[in-house]
Amino acid sequence: MADDVLLQLDRVGKTFRSGLLGRRVEAVREVSLTLRRGESVGYLGPNGSGKTTSIKCILSLIQPSRGAIRLFGKPPSDALARARVGYLPESPYFYDYLTPHEVLDYVGRLYGIDRGTRKKRVPMLLDRLGLAQAMHRPLRGFSKGMLQRVGIAQSLLSDPDLLIYDEPLSGLDPIGRKEVRELMVDLRKEGKSLFFSSHVLTDIETLCDSVCILDRGVAVAQGRLSELLLADRLESEAVIELAADAQEAAIAVLTSVPGAVLCERAGAVVRLRVPTPRVPELTQRALEVQAQLRELAPRRDSLEELFMRKAVHVQEVGGAA
Ligand SMILES: Nc1ncnc2c1ncn2[C@@H]1O[C@H](COP(=O)(O)OP(=O)(O)OP(=O)(O)O)[C@@H](O)[C@H]1O
Ligand SMILES: [Mg+2]
């Protein structure tokens, strides 16, 4: 495997047996993906689509039933590979009589970080996460947002290359979300690679280069966000200025191009949407009616639309959970 591939899943699947009758739950049917150094991959899917289950497989917290996972080219159980990953679980759990400082110091010891380094690094990280005032207070009574920050501080202790966060922005208020989002942007700038799940599409759009959409345990759409959004629906948008006279007739000519739709009209300026392969025909028609093509651009589908089309039927039946 190339050195710059930090994470690779090859047809990973996980089947649980649950209940007294051992009912089979296909939590993850088939997921393949690759994350390269410096990339940020968003893992998207409705409730119960298998995000947490696959993340647990990546971290070797559970064993996949099928397929192969490679972390830094090694099996996920490899301690050295695992030490290069910072993990934030879906609901971080800490003993609530401990303080953030004690938690981080303890975890640092487990990582084998020496005392001198811990003494500098623990307060520095807690300060970075806005917990300087609270670092010696017991976690009992901390808000969800504060606990999330303790979890993030802990994930950064070993200065890992790859951060795997399960719903890092869930349960935070708008200010907390903004702060954590900005922190994640900064971590990317520092060269960390990111793999995180989220329900919030705008967060994925701002933080990721690539996305993987899960639908009932199957990766149904994946790739670079910019390409996915363009390729998924091959439509272009044209802004055309009509000649002064016979505007209604000109519009009729333009919309006679198969698939063309008039989206907006402001006086002599119209905005049309047309299947991209029909763009030459549209420009030809525009010439015929002496209209001027002002703008022409591929239409960028929003991630929201893509998500709804790819995974909405899961939500229609109430999720797989
Ligand atoms: N230990 C388990 N035993 C049996 N079924 C399980 C187990 N863990 C998860 N599942 C089931 O596997 C499916 C996927 O769950 P998972 O938690 O991975 O989804 P998710 O995408 O993380 O959902 P959410 O967005 O709600 O966090 C669900 O149907 C869930 O009920
Ligand atoms: Mg989950």
C-alpha cells in the first residue's frame, strides 16, 4: 500500500447477532474507502446506517465479519498504527469524579508519554480547547459541550496523524459547534487527516474534500465532494439576455431544447437549466433569436440534495435501527 494511504477499507461488513433468537442485524453490508494523508473525509448517513459500527471496526474495538481494514498499512489491532490515531467516540464517557487534567494525565500515562511532556502538553491542550478555567474541576456537572471538548483534547494527546471522530459536532450549541468546527479547520491546516461522521451536511461541506454516504450499511456515493456534486446531475445553468423584441417567442425557442427549464426571468434576462449535453443546442438557439449568452456554468448540486436522493428512502421507512 502506498505510504500516503492512512486508512483503507476493502469490502468491510459487520453482522451482529442480537436477542435470544440470535436475529441477524446487518449493521454494515459493504463499505470500501481510502483516505490519503492530508485528506478530510466526511462519513454521512441516516441514523442506524452503520457509521459507528464501521468506525468501531476501524479502531479494532469490534471485529468486522467480512473484508479487510488497513490503518497506516497495518491491521487496526497493531498498537503502533493505533497510536497514530486520535479517536473521539460518539458519546465520550469519563469517570465524573476526575478533573479534565487528571483524565488527560492518566491517558497520557497509558500512551507512555513521559511526565515532563505531560506537564506541558496537558494544560496546553486543555487551554486550546477553552478548558483552562475548568481543568481542575470534577467532570460531574460539565455540559455536553465541555465533555466533548475534553474528548477532543484527549484525542490530540499523542499528537496523532489521523483523527477519527464519531459525530464531533452533535449535541453542541451553535457557539460550541462553531468553535469545534474552527478547531477542526485549524487541525487540518496543521496537516492532520480527518475522518468523521456527521448528520449535519453543511459541516461536511465546509470541512471535507471527500464524502462517503452510507445507506443501510452500503456506501452508495463516495468520492471528492466537488466531483460528486457535479457529476451526479449533469446539468448546466445559462443566463441569457434576450433581444428587445419578441421576447416571449424567443423564450419558447430556448425552452424547446429538450430538457430545458426556465428557472427565472427578470425583464430581458432569463436563467435556464439544461442537461449539459444539450448546451451546444441551447447556444445555437440563442444565436438564432439574437439573444446573448451572459453566463454558462455546470450546476452544482447541493450536498443536501445528493444526500436526500441517495439515502432518503432509508429515512422514509424509519431508519434501519
Ligand atoms: N452491538 C449491537 N448488536 C446488535 N445490533 C447493533 C449493535 N450495534 C449496532 N447495531 C445495529 O446496527 C445498525 C447500525 O448502527 P450504528 O450505530 O452503526 O449506526 P449509525 O450510523 O452510527 O447511527 P447513528 O447516526 O444513530 O449514530 C443499527 O441497526 C443498530 O441497531
Ligand atoms: Mg452512530
